Amino acid sequence: MLTAVAFGYEHAIVRPDDLSRVNRAFFTANGFVGIALFVFALLDLVLRP
């Protein structure tokens, strides 16, 4: 769910006729997804019985 929101944000701020925010969209959304993936993988390893 969080990943879909991040990618939705990424697509919402970039328009075909205005690519000035493509770097912000790419690095913000993908950075968030990468950090979230790391946190959930770490929690899985720590909380696993």
C-alpha cells in the first residue's frame, strides 16, 4: 500500500509537458520505497521467532 502511494505521488508531480521535477520524483519515491523495504525486511528478521 505504501509503495503504491509513493509511486502515485511520483506520477502525480511529473507531467508530460513539464519534466522539471522528474529528478525529485524519481529520487524521493524510489528512496522512500528502498528505505521502507529495508525497514520491513529488518523487522522481519528481528521479529521472526
